Amino acid sequence: MIPLGKRVPPSSLSTFYDQILAYCIYIQGRDGLMTKYVFVTGGVVSSVGKGILAAGLGLLLEARGLKIAMMKLDPYINVDPGTMNPFEHGEVFVTDDGAETDLDLGHYERFTTCKLSQKSNVTTGGIYNAVIQKERRGEYLGKTVQVIPHITDEIKSRIRKLTTDSEINVDVVIVEIGGTVGDIESLPFLEALRQFRLEVGPPNCCFIHVTLVPYIEAAGELKTKPTQHSVRSLRDIGIQPNVIVCRTGPYNLSESERHKIAMFCDVMDDAIISAKDISPLYAIPLNFKQQKLDDTVLKLLNIEAGESDLAGWAKMVERLKSSTREVRIAAVGKYVGHDDAYKSINEAFVHAGIENDCCVKVEWVDSEQFEKGVEPADVLKGFDGILVGPGFGSRGIEGKIRAVQYARENKIPFLGICLGMQVAVIEIARNCAGLSNANSTEFDPETDAPIISLLSEQKGLKDMGGTMRLGAYRCDLKPGTLAHAAYGADSVDERHRHRYEFNNSFLESLAENGTLVISGTHMKGEHELVEIIEVKGHPWFCASQFHPEFNSTPLKAQPLFRDFVSAALKR
Ligand code: GLN
């Protein structure tokens, strides 16, 4: 018998009769039996906003009471983005289970309640890696291994695995496909999705295509031709989009432009969504809601869902828009050309601003100038708080140490993240505990005071990909500290991405001086790993080995960011 109310793919049923029956239900798309799929593709240009569309749709569907899951397919050959330069590709977002993923997954977690995992981000490199390993194990039984069907089968199985291995009945899986339609790289993914649609049946999946509709000044109008061409490329592959989301810059699509795109692209008028630039970011889904994107998608998927409850989200957006106060935070580090390299940190500051009813302005300050004669005071004195964020390598480190010293001595609220904590420990060791040579072995492998050193399990590692200390670990908090007050709990789980740690053999000499407070630790067998440090007698100085930014959402600011901004406001 087919288990009622359980979502089972026909292939997992034992009797032939059950399989036939289940297949019919698949085709009809009977509610409650199986998971439905939304695929999000992008056209015309990259960075067209597929990630925000996917995350925003996730929010709208959750607001209708549906259980959703999200994933991203990335067409590059890296097995994961962990080895990619964040200044080129954007931040590496880390999940609880330690996956190093694309920054769009950060949007998924900030807009929805989904918790993402290793299964949520699949790359071409990851797919080929798995197929080649299977081939080496002889699992293809002498067959010639090819893009179709072996690579496409692997892609489809990854999409299915997201829900079949899960305990929860997922109603809708939203899958974003990285890259732009027409790229050579994304072809196997699109072919896999074409097959997927055929296998699950039309009412069980739909395609949303996000494209650019540029405004041409000389003609004084929005041009729909690039969209028509990109839909045509999609059709060449055999995929007909069901919904088209048009990025129109500062303009709104007129009714006639909407109708023109609908007619040429063979899509219903009400399935053409006008997506003009909207700020703040978190207001974007409300624009989709106004145009009934959720209703359109639910109708396509043949799902009956409850009324929408977006009141909390709308209230948050109002609070964000209405803040009149401002705090200025100096983020001291290597000069960064684009915001995406520290996406989650920037967003965590927005969230902290919402809870403190203020607007947080984060300004990047180049740390190297403090190594070339510029006094930190001259640059930093106008700021309400100082942040030293994550990083790798030795460039600009001495300048960061000087910035920490300035924050500590002048009682300016300070937040250190990962490398920021390591740098803060070095500063305190050098300037408060007389260890003038204190350093990290990352920056000076020969230092005679290795106050920050390589984690024991990192020694002798050759592979760089996926080998850091990654993901969520428990941190026990010491009562009476800033961290304990911020979290209001005795322990927390926070996410990590590092190779170096506080060297415990220096713990005593540092503790003797009395400046440094260890407020959070992780028990790793017998070994106590320092997770959070503070400075005694300072209004707010807190630095963590973990990355608090990955756990911040607009509806619930991360506690350390929240209290840091609150301290900056008080100043
Ligand atoms: N480079 C340091 C380490 O590997 C800090 C890493 C980070 O800031 N994410 O430990």
C-alpha cells in the first residue's frame, strides 16, 4: 500500500501496482503525497538577483504555512567555494554541519527558517568528483561514463536526496541554478532539470526565470528583447519557464510591456513579475507578495495553502526604514572592493541596527596605513565602534594590532571575529603581558611566543579544501561576562572556519596580568579551546574565534552584534 500522507517517490514502492498508482498520483500532483519543486534560472546577465528571488519566494511560501527546503546548484569546477577568493567570488557561507557554501545560502537562511547543510550546495566539481569516484570503484559496470546520463543522473539524485534523506515532509524544494542561461557550464544542470520535470510530471515542478529588462535612455523605454532571447535559449534546451521575473532597475514594468513579454515568451500575464530595485533588501519579498508571486507558484504546483502571515516581516521592514539614529563602525582590514566579501557581517549589522532602532554605517578602513606612519587615532577617533573581522595571511596584520590597541586603550566598543580574536589576543599579550614578540605562527612560523598556533589536527594536512575546523561547536559561557549577558545562556552553538587557535600554554602568563578575560570555551576532549575573550574594565570589548555573523537574521539579531551596536550607540 502507498502510505497515506507520506511523500514517497514511485521508485521506492515495492509492488508493481503501487508503483503504477503512485505514478498516476505523481502526474496528477495530488497534494500531500510528494514534494514539489521550483527551479530558479537566470538570464541576460549574472548577479540578476536569483538568490534574493529564491529566498524571497521561500519566505512567501513559509508564510503560507508550507514546509520548504532550499538548495543551490553552481556550475563551477571547484568542489566547493571554500578555496575561492572571497574578494572575487564573495563570502564563503558556512553551515552548521560545516559545509563551505555559496553566499546565496546565507540569504536563504536569513529569509527563511531553513537550516542548510552539506546537501544544500552542489557544484559541477562536486558532481564530477562523485561520478569519477564511482567510476573508479567500478560502479558503472563497464559502461562508458558520459555527461548524459551519468552526470545528469547524479545531479537529479542530489536534488532528490535533499528531501528523501530528510525526516521532515518537505512541501516545496526551491532550487537555484547559478550562472546564466546560455553559458556552456550550466548546460548539464539545465538538461538534468528538463529530465527532472518529465520524471515528476508538470504539476509537480515549475520554472522561474529571472532576467534583466534594461532601460534605454535614447528610446525612453524598457527593452524586452534580451529577455525574449534568453527565454528562447532556455526553450532550445527544452525548458519553458512558467514565471518570468523582470529586473527593471528603478522602473516599473508597464501593463503593455508586461503583456508583450507574456505573449512573446508564452507565459500568462500574471506570471510576469516586475522586480524593480528596492531598498532595503528585506522589503523585496513584499513587492513579490503584492504581485501575488506566491499565488501564481501555488497555482502552478497545484497546492492549496493557508492565508499568508507576513505581519512580523512587514513590521521588521518598517522598523528598519524608520530608524533615524546612526552609528558608525570602522571595519579594519584589507581594502575590499566589493561588499559581498563580508556579506553576512554587513547583514548582521543591519539586523543589529533593527533591534537597536538605528542605522549602522560600516566603513572599511585599510589596516596597512597604520603600518605606514598613519596614527590609528587620526582615522578612528570619529567612529563609535571598531571591528576586526575574519581573514587569512599576514598582510596588514600589524596595522590591525594597532587598531585593537587603540580600541582597548581608548575604551571604544570592539568586536573581533575569528582572525579578529587572534589579533586581539596578540595585542593584549604584547602590550599588557610583556610578551613583546607574541605572534601567530600563521604570520611568523618562527616566533618565540606563538600565542596563536595551528590546531593539532591541522598539522601535516596537505589538502586545503574542506579541511579547516568547520561548522557549529558548543561554546560554554562564563557567568558575569559580556558574552554571557549577551546570549542570556550558559552555552551556545556557533559556526567556525579556522586553522589556528589560542595556544593554551600561554594561558597562565596572560591570565596573571588580569586584562584578559576568557568568557567562552569549547571542551574538546581534555583540551579547552578558547572561543571568546574580553577585556576587563572595558565598556564593551568582545572577540570570538567563531563567526557570529552566520547566525544572524533580520527577525533575530545575533546577540554579540546586537550588544556591540548597543554599546556603540551609548558611546
Ligand atoms: N586565518 C585564521 C585561521 O585560520 C583566521 C581564519 C578566519 O578569520 N576565518 O585560524
